[in-house]
Amino acid sequence: MKYLGIDLGGTNVAAAVVDSEGTILGKVSLPTPRGAEAVADQMAAAARGAAEAAGTALDEVVSVGIGAPGAIEPDTGVIKYWSNLDFTNVPITALMKARLDKEILLENDANAAALGEYAAGAGKGSQSMVAVTLGTGVGGGAILNGKLYTGFNYAGHFVIEHGGRLCTCGRRGCFEAYCSATALIKRTRQVMEEDRTSRLWELAGSLEGVNGRTPFDAAAQGDPAAGKVIDEYVDYLGCGVASLVNIFQPEVICIGGGPSAQGETLMAPVRYILNREDYARNNLHRTRLVRAALGNDAGLIGAALLPLFR
């Protein structure tokens, strides 16, 4: 069986044809235009291009899954709101069905990425997995007993420091306010302003030159200020990961996104915290903490395989 997935982003529309194991047979990426009708046209073009790249006819594809950001309603196929493209109440599945005449499924892009990792990446072969993606915000998703768990309102957000840093959601102390790549960069800049002798200045050149790698690189060179940033970041990430494990007790928890590129430099200390704070730490079977494996392909694969895991 062949399935088609579309990853709708603010910059690019990507599409891929995959088999039932999640192997990509062909994919295409096109720039994202503006306007709902133009976006639907481009998504359809990407779908046809992916089918051509896979050497298959679109008629052979079972269904088309879409991973989309913003506030969505999978049951109705509507993107309720997405600020990047000024989408409000866009009936995206209806628009796509009119263009492709296929079964169309809609899912949150973070859930789709988590499903991709579960089906064909870091969680393959497990019964349950929670994924955490560290990017502009903190995204994620859960697959429990082999099915995608979306929650009643298809959204999730939680606090790890009561009364802590102000989050963009309006609450204080959110996981995202401490562990997103954005938060890491912001905290690095704060520490740089506190310590003008830090090697961070040499590596970044300016506050604007800071990226997610900067504090890791400076810490690796023995810079105390950078070490402070990384130690703090790891502590909060470990707290959040341990909380997710203690809530869901998944077989696997995987971390993706920019900071995960640090590999065991990040994963090992977080794993140490998890081993200490896992409520089931004395049990024979323990949650495995792993790094996400599929990169940008995770969302494509997960969107494609939606009909198998809902």
C-alpha cells in the first residue's frame, strides 16, 4: 500500500509518497504561496510531483494526510487559525479533496512528526512513545498503545517552574519558556550581558549572532558563563522530560529539534536526570530516552501514515 503525506509550512510545502513501513518512495518541496486557494493549489502540485518522483500514479495512493501548524480541527478538516499565513477557518481538507479526489486527513504538524518517529524512526517497534521537539517553541506528540493520542482539544502545554518566566501563552514557568531553542538563545544573551568577558562574545560576535549552538560550543571550550547556561538548560529539560515520563510512562521518549543535534552532550545528562527522577526507577522495565532519527522527514511520514494509527 502507498500513502501520501504533506507537510504544510510557512516557507515550504513538502509532499512524499511512502509505503506502509514509512519508507519514502519519492518527495517534492515547493515554496509556500499566500492565500488559501493558492496554498491548496501548491499542495496539490506537490502531491502530484511526489507521486511522479515515486514512479507511481496518484490513483494508487490510498489517502493523503496533511500535517499543519496552528489551531486545527481534524474532525472537520479545518485550520481554525494560523497566523503565519493569516488563515482563519480554512476548510483545507475540502479544498484538497476537490483538487485530488482522495481521502484527505488533517493533523497537527507536531503530532504528525511524533507519529513519523514512532512508525519509522526512534520509536519503531515500541508500543508507546512520547516525542518532544525543541524549536521556536516546544512541540510534541504521544502514541499510546499503538494509536495517536491527540487530547480533547488537540493541544498541550505545561508548567515546570511555578511563577517563573513569562511564556508567550500568557502563563509563567512553561516548559516552552525554558527549553525551546528560542529560550536557550534568549538566556544565552542574558548571560552575555551579565558577563562581558565570556567567550560567548567571541563566538557569537554580538547578541544578534547567538544561535542554539553558541552556548554548547563555548561550554565545550571551558567558558564558565556558557557552562552555567547549559547546566541550567539541561536541568529544566530533564525536569520536563521526567514529568512527561511520569505522566505517560511510555516505552520510548525521543527528543528532536535543533538542540538535539548536540547528541550525547545533551542526551547523557538529561538521561541521568530521568534515571534519578523517573517514578518507576526501581522497575525492571524503564522508559528509553533517545534522540529523534528522521529530521524533517518525520512530519511527512507521520502525515502519510495517519490512517494506520488513528
